Amino acid sequence: MNKCSLVSRFPVQLVAVCFLVASTTRLGVYSNAAIVTSVNYAFETFSPYALIRFFEFSDKEWNVTQTCFRDMYVYVQGLRNGEYWAVKLYDATSYYAGAAFSGTSARMHNPNLCRYLSQQYNDLQLRTSNPNYKLFVLPFDVQLISGHFLMEIGYDNYFRFEKIQQMICFPKSCTNSDLKEILEVYLFQTTTYVRNVTYIRHRIVTKNYRVYEDFNFYIMIIILFGCLLIHLTVYLLRKYFVQVNRRNMNSNLKCPPGQEEEKSEKSKASLDNTFVNVGEWKSTLGSVDLRQFTMTRNSTKGQESVHKKISPQYSFYFEELLDSISLSNVVYDLLQSTSTPLCGMMFIFSLAFLTMHLIGEYSFMSNNLDLGMINNKVKQRDVLLKRYIFLMDIYFLINGANLSYDFFRSLPKDKLHSFAQLKYVFKLIVYKIIGLTPSYTFVLYASLVLDKYFYFNVTLEIPSRDYKNCSQNQMFNIFYMDTFFPLTERCMPWAWFIALKIQFYIVSCLLMLLVELQMCYAMIMGISLIILSAMAASLWLWGVTHHYGYTTSLLYELTHFNLVVDNICLFVMPYLLGIYLGHVIYRSNHNFHLNIFVFVMGWIVVFTLVGIYVFGVHFFMFHLNKWLRSFLNVLTHLMWNCMISWIVLTAQSNYGDFIYRILSFKYANALERLTPINVLIAPLIIRLILFSGDVPIYWSTGQIIAMFMGCLLATYVSSLLLYVLLDGPLMAALESLLAIHKT
């Protein structure tokens, strides 16, 4: 289907071959250097140059539709003639090593230019009165394509596979089969820097999804407005009960008819004046009938009035429930709670968690070459992301300590029967499971709506399947069972540790009940679980081989983009150590006595372990066999958990006032209560800020700091609103209904 004769295409072929030879010759001089931006042509996967090569120099019979071939051929002719509209379409298509984003795996360029060309065509296609419109308006409509290629790129002394996302502006007449036929062609020969370009898949950005047309969006609105309606109802009911109580108090006052005016004047005077002391205040109660303050009810039978005592359980229980779930009480309880060093450690975890996800998602879109892997050495960003697993150790350690401390502190002191003990444990489990459900459900629907918007309207394709999985498997997340399913079938895969924490909570409650009944058997079981989990984690690490770089596996992309850790057995140790830590804090009553020698030697050991961890573990990992490396890795996590436990214990010791003041600042408990919502909503806020612009972002330290501060503020404001509207009232209601006393 070649339309050009051999004579007419020979000059073009000669120019293209000469240009390619010149480019490869220029590249050969810098064969040991990094990729630079001046050699874009050598790294183009599908550019206008490749388009000319595709249509002019190939003898393949292309199985494409006639309209697609016609529009593409018009584009080629426009490029050859230097048409203004063809140059604009040329600029709308990105290519691999574009501008300052050398080393980036996502080549999106600016899709707004392609959208503008499409809008311009649709707006001006009927305006034929202007004879010059053909000079600047495309003769056909265009669409955005997100193409995925696997390219083998040369570094200093080796080649490595890189998965490339590339934005392409194509005629809208080309169908999916046409695009697959065109993009599967290998367009360039092997050069010094690139070889083996392989087409993986493509996606047409349809831009036909609107948030306000999705029913899931209205479910979110119903949840929010339903909570506001409930709070308004609570406010009106409280106001009604206050008026009823005042009316009852006034009706219970018995005064002679002639003394009503005198009493009213005295009551008004008493409101206008302030009392000097308590004795003066008591002297004013002489004319007040104190029976109004007793829970009585007057029932008149004949000429006799009888006061009947009623149970406070039936008279004021509903009013107390309304008071507990009111907005004022929820905010007061959030801000006035006592802070502990555990709260400060959880706040530090929240900051580190937000930083890790910001770096991981930021680097996906702006991964500069100097932050990647050069000379087979892993740079700082990769090292930081690999240490994410140690951050999760802090999370499970602190959660285990909070569980143990709250369990033993709120456990009834009197001896309970076996059924009563199991009933109490069941109440704790119900409180834990249901307490986070409202905000979890809201964030789940928010993730579904946001991921749908990204998939259909944004050119950049992030490793996520929430647009599909959240609508099919959302009940698995609500009941915290998503960890039992493959990662490719999960919704919100970054929340894997939330479900794991709930599962650990259920098992640990039974274990702590055994501690209360049989201490020796519980200790034996706990130590056995730690040993077995360490062995299982070592076996898992022994069978895993880490490869740096990108791969076409969806499982690999989901794991690294969402920071999912598969080695679940590794987190049994910190959770059990946290349970022991919480029990020690409960027994010592926040007053842990240490000898000065033990205090100093303990900190010396901690700093020594930190030095070994920073400077020695990396050396041992490359000079030991596989079995010793896996055992050393697990031992490193165990030492890390012991160091965190030591910091918490010394903060509550007789020599830890300075550490205690740092970790137990004023609103540490309030920030700690917002942590479950923070870890759920933080990745969504980061994605909304980073990816909704649909343009590349250059990596810089200042921009990372500014982005971190913005995401931190947005995360905590959103978490506070969700807690006050959803989780806080529900937790207060559960505490009142289940008779659970929480701090």
C-alpha cells in the first residue's frame, strides 16, 4: 500500500539514512557516558521520524483501515511539506529522552497540546469562510494514546530493560487493531544506547468518564451528608431533652401562690450577682426544693402525691449516649486525652509513611537518572524505599503495645467466668473492627472514583487496578480479608497492613486472655511464635532474589508502587514484642525505674547497633552466603524492634524526662488517633496532587519539601474531618453501648 514511487522516496530515504548514521556516529564517541538529552532521535520509540520510516521505507502490507491510513499519510505529506498544523502535531507527540527528563520511565510530554488540537478541530471544522484555516487547523481529529514499550537501554558497561510509557497523538480514525498493527513494528536498528524495543500494549485515553455521572461518587456524598444529618438530629434531640428537663425542674418547684413573684425576683438577682465563696452559695439554697435533683416522677392518686424512684439506666441512658456522640464531646475527647511516648512514636511513623509514599509515587513520574542505578550501585532513593519494611516494624510494634496496655488496663479487676471473659474479648474485637469501618468505606469509594478518573481521562497510567477491583472485591476490604487474595485482585493494595493489624489483633486478644489466666503457658506460646515466625521469615527471604529495574509483570509494578511487603511472618515478631512492651508499661504504671549504669550502657548498645546497621549490614549482605544473609536480615529486624522498645521504655524511666517531653507533646494522642485514617487517605491525596496535572514533574529537593508540606496539611485536615464526622462518634457510641473504657 505504498503510495510513493521509488524516485520520489529515494531522496527522503537517503536523508533519513544519513541522519541515522550521523546520530549513531555521534553516539559512539560517548559510548561510556550517561544518556543525554541531545540524542533524542536514538531513543524515540514512536516519533514523527519513525512515522516517516514506517510509511516510506517498509515493504510490509499493513492491515489497517482505509481512513486511518489516509489520515496518517496526510500527516506524513504535511511533515514533508512543512505544514504548520503538521509541526504542531509533531510537537504534541512525546519521545523517550525528552527535555530534562532523561532517565524517566514515563514520557508523557504535555497531553494538553493534543487535547487542544482536537478541540480546535471540532470547533473550527465548520468554519470554511476563512481560507487560511487549513494552515493551522488539523484536517482530521486526533486522540491520545498511552503506549507501553520494553526497551533495553545501555548504561556505562551493561544493558538493562526499562519499561517505557509514551504519549502518542494519533488520528482518531485509527482503531485499536490499527494501533496494535502500527506500534508492534520495531522502528529502529540497534544502537549504542538502545536495542530490542518491544511493544507491550497501548491504551486509548477516551476521556468519557465524568465523576458526577458515577453512582459511587453519590455514595460518598450520601455518607457525608448522612453523617451531617445524624449530627444535626443529635443536636436537636439534645436541645429537646434540655428543654424537657428544664420544664420538669420548673414543674417540680412547689411555692405558695403569694411567694411566686418574690421567688422569681430572688432568682433573677442571684443570676446577676456572683457568689463570693461556696458558703454563700450554699446559703442561697434555702428556698430551693432539692427534691428536683432526685430522679423522681410524681404520680397523683386521689389527694396524695407519691414520689417514685426510677432507674437512671432507663431515664438518662439515652441522653448520655447522645452526649457521647455529639460533635463537641468528640472534639473535646480528641484534644484532652493524655499523651504517651507511644503516641509520639506513632506520629513519627505517620510522617515517615507519608514521606515514603511521596518519594515512591513522585519518582514514578519524575525519576531523574542521577537518582537511579548507575555503575551497578543503588542510589539513595532506592535505599530509602528498600528500608520501608523497617518503618512497618514500628507500626506493628506500637500497635501491639497499645493493644496490650489498653487490654490489661480496661480488663475488669474482679474474677470473671470463662464466658464473661470471652464476652469481654468479643466486645473488644467488635469495637476494633467496626470503629474504622465508616472512614474505610468512604476512602474505598474515593479510591474507586479517583482511579476511574485516572484510567479514562489521564494519559499517565499508574500501576493500579482499583478502577476494576474496588467495585468487585470491596467487601473483602470492609471485612479486612483482602490479604487472603492475590495482589492483582485487591482494592487499595497500600492498605495491606490495616487488614493484617486487625487479624493480629483478634489472635492477640485471645493470647492476652491466656496471659491473664495462665502466664506460663502464654509465655511459652509467645516465645514459640516468635521463633517460628523468625524461621518462616528467613525461609521466605532465602527464596527471594531481588532484581533492580523494571519488568513487565503487573504484580511487580503493584508491589513496588504501593509499597506492599509480602513477608507477613516478619511482622509477627514486632507485634508480639509490642504486646510484651505494653504489658511492662502497664505493670510499671508509666514509671520504669532504671539504674544509671544500665541506662548508659543501654544507650551505648543502641548507638553501636545503629552504627553496625548503617555501615556494616550492607557489607555483610554481599560477603555471606544466602542462608546467612536471610538469617542476618531477620536478626536485623529483631534488633531494630528492640531499639525502638528501649527508646519507649527509657522515655518512661526516671532518667528519660527529656525523651518523654519530646515524644509526649501536647496533642500527640490526638495525632495518634488520626493515624489509621492518615495511612488510608495519604496515598490518594498524593496521587490527586501529582497525577491529576498529567504532566511530567522534575525531581528537586525543594519541590519535594514543598510537596511534602502540602500533602501533610491536606492529609491531616482530611483525616480530622473524617474522624469528627465518621469514626469519632461511632467509637464513642460503641464505648457506651459495649461498656468499654478507652483512653
